[in-house]
Amino acid sequence: MSTTAMCNTFKQEILSGIHFWTPHTRTGSSAIGADTYKIAMFTSSATTDKDTTGYVATNEVTDSDGVYTAGGAALASVTSTLSSDTAFLDFADTTWASSSISNARSAVIYNSTLSSAGTGSTVNHAAYPSVCSLDFGGDKSSSSGDFTIQYPANGSSTAIIRIT
């Protein structure tokens, strides 16, 4: 079973400074690059929800045309915005062109830069820590065509990832 939710571990990890969505520089320090975030899709056999802690390939969708590969695709054009007391993230829609993907039921956005688990501090994280789970509301497929995940409008009440 899958649900759409921000992952609980991500909530704590953002307060601990584990995730970098955009590049930045701290005073007196060198530039800090943005992490790479990906979206991976799963069949109905996977459980993706608020308790998902990290990406694993178990029950990931397959693509007989070879366009979709394990691990999914990187999110592009990531921007952060503050509006009406809500911080939110936006990114370009994700498309697997000319793909034959079967039975995609859900997806997980995760930090692919953090390929090893982080331990030894007050906040640990899984390898490939999860950000959020998305339920498609039913199985979705493509047959030698484009499979596109359209993200909602960039706004304080509509963005997939938002903090109010």
C-alpha cells in the first residue's frame, strides 16, 4: 500500500542540515553544492508512505524499452521559494520518453547524493534517504510512449514539498 506523504525521517533530517536542495555559500566558507535528488517508481507490491526511510530497488517498475532504469531520474530545475509564510520546492516535470513502463503505482523522491547511511551523530540517515512518497491513485503505464510525472503548480498550497 502507498500513500502520498512527506517522510517522517526527512522532517528531522532537514532540521539537522543533512539535505542541500540548492547550492549556497556560508560566510567565510567555500561554496556548498546542491545534492542530487531523484524520483523512482514502484509497483503496487511496494509499500511507500511516511515511514519510508530510504530508496531501495525492491518492487521498482521495469521498462521493456530500457529508458527507465533502476533508481529513476534526477529532478531538474530545483528552486526554493517562500510565499505566504510557506517554504516550498519546485522542479520540472519528469519524463521518460519512448518508454514501456508497466504498473507504476507510486514513487519516492530521495537524495541520491547520500549513497551511504550517515551514523554517529544525533540524527542518523539511511542510504539514499527518502524525502516523500507519492501515490498515483492507481496503476499507470506507457507503451513505447512518454511517461511523465507532472508535479502540481508551484505554490504555497499546491507544491509537493512544502513547510508551513
